Amino acid sequence: MATVLLILKILQLLRQPLFLLMLPIRPSPEFLMFCPLELRVMESQTTLRTLTKQALLAAWGAACKVPGATLEIPSEFKFLIEPITLQGPCMPRLVLQIDGTLLAPPKVASWPKSSLFQWINFKWLHNFTIQGTGTVDGQGSNWWSLSQIHYIQKRSKDIPNMKPTALRFYASYDVTVCNIRIINSPQCHLKFDNSGRVNVTNITISSPENSPNTDGIHLQNTQDVEIQHSNIGCGDDCVSIQTGCSNVHVHHINCGPGHGISLGGLGKEKSAACVSNLVVDNISVQNALYGVRIKTWQGGIGSVKNVSFSNIQVSDVKVPIMIDQYYCDKHICKNQTGAVAISGGLPRQKQERGLRNLARFDLEDIGGATGFTINESNVVGGRWTVVVVQVEEEEEEEERAPPNTLIFGEFHCTRMVS
């Protein structure tokens, strides 16, 4: 029996559809049905419209019930959307097609008091895709000003220190995010928590270099992840991988500005941190504080196994490789004697002239790290150890990497245990 499309037009403004909800159904071959579904949407006098939570939830609810539905945000519109949770379980193969622009509330005080930790929250979804040519704009500049946040917090105790994440997935599986732009999040741009079988492909994430804590992609308690062929520039880690993650492959990423690709911080407040099977390769990092980094809190316990960084190119990066067992995001952290132990090696690397500070190791003094080798210089325990690589002068070659550029081969951390 042939498949036809049931198209639900959801309220026309200025003779243009706000949404096209395309639902595959299977009636008789000669039958094509058009069913208008009217939703209330507040209209402004410009192309910018405020899309109410009720309208979006109604459209989502209709799409959620039908296998293979596509909910489309048309390219000709910009929608101001208040914080919302779009949840399942839904029928499989649901697609959110973002071709227009979604805008978060621009002022901190205009956010609902109960929705301060994420802007668009997806949960309990399976076999779900976000795609399109559009933009998700967190309009986070007001959140980046600490003085303004402190002023508002003084007036309202309901506003916490944590800033909202733009897009967050919770307890969702077989999720794909591709082709869209996510910009100017108040904090993290794209977060996956307690999820699995995640694919992120060909997206662009962008926020200013001085926007604090604006991680690009943040993974926590999430397994079987591939992040590939994307451009990420932000004010913090381009990709942040936290405890509970395994089978993660990050490759063909352009990172910068930002803090590079980061594993941790692990073991905060003496917690157990477990990470395994992480591969990061074919990465270009430029104009960043770090290239690749492993950071652990003092006092933490846990296990990190099979971590590999390879084929990383860095340019204008302060510290290409950083292993920090004294990580602290406060002004002062209490010194402790224990930390996660690290063992592994860096068997091969390629160097370019003009580079001096290759790596910085801030290691626990007693049994914190063993077995690392960089250019025949053994790294042993001891705080604030800096490995300085002496690059011999060579004859000029026709093709040479730009100044302050490092291309290194492989770094393997085979095991970190408490």
C-alpha cells in the first residue's frame, strides 16, 4: 500500500505556515488529506514572533504520536521561545527540522524561575533527529556578566549560580543532531546526560572567546557517542567528557577559540569517576588555552581506561597537552594527598620549529602518574612539572606548518586507577 503524507498546517500568520508537520500514513493510494490544526501564537509586528509553550507542546504532541513525523521550523521565521521540555516516549523516527531561528529569552530576569538550568530540554526520546539549516540562539550575553547575575540574585533568591544549557538531552537513545548552528548559549551549548547511541555531525557551535563556561558539547553518563566533522568555538571546552562516559569517538573537529578537548574534571568532592574507551583523533585546535587535557580533582577515586589522542594539530595554543591532578575551578582548593593515578605513554610525535612548551603535567606527588614518555624525557610525579622540548634547527623546507604549531602523533592513557 502506497505511503502518502498527511500535512497538518499549524496556524498561518501573514499567509505563511509557522509549522509544517508531515506525518506518513497509509490510507488508500488515491487519497491525500489536508487537516488544519489551529494553535494560538502571539503575533508581533515583525518577522520575530513569540511562540508560546502551549503552541509548541501541541505541535510536539501531534508529531509524537505518529511514526516518522517531521516537525518543521520554517526558514523565514524567528521564534522567541521560553524554556520548554519536549519529552517522549514518542513513536520512532521523529524529526525536528530547524530551518528558521529559535531565540531564547534575552534577559536573565525574564526566565521563568522554575526553568533556569536548560532552555530546550529533550528527555525520554528514542530514534530522534534534530537537523536543518537553521540556528538555535541562546542570547546568553546577559548571563555572561557576573556583576549582572550577582545583582539579580540579590533581588531574587530563586536564581541560582548555574546558568542555562541551550539544548539538553536526558535519558535519550539513538539521537542524531546534524547540520544546525547553536550559538551564544548562557552556559553549555549541547549536553547529553544519561543517554546513549548519540551521533553529532556537521554542526557549528559558536560563542565569544570571553563567554565563561560556555562548553560546546558536554557528555556525562553517556555511552556510544560519535562527534564528527563539526566546527566548535566557545569560551570553555570545545568538547567536555565527564564521568560515566564510554565508547566515545571525537574526530575531524575544528576547535577554537576555547579550552580544547577535555576529559574531566573527574573525582570532584571525592566522587568516583569512570571513563573508558575514548578516542580523539584528527582534531585541529587553534587560538585556544589547551589542546587536549585530562583534569582530576584531588581526593577523587575511579578508573579511566583506554584513552587515546592522535593526529592533533594545534596552532596558537598555550598548552597543547595538559594533565592536571590538582584541578580546581575555585580560587582556593584544599590540598589533599590522594588523586586518581595515571599511567600511559606518548610513543610518537612530530614536531615543528619554534615550539617550546609542549606539555604541562600537574601531577600528584605520590604515585600519581607513571610511565609517560615525551621525546625521551620521562615525566615523574611532582607538581607544576613543565616539559620543555628543544627543537633543533633544521634547513628550510618548502612546506612547513605555521609558527607556534604542533602536530603530534599519538597519546595513550591505558589506565588510570585509584
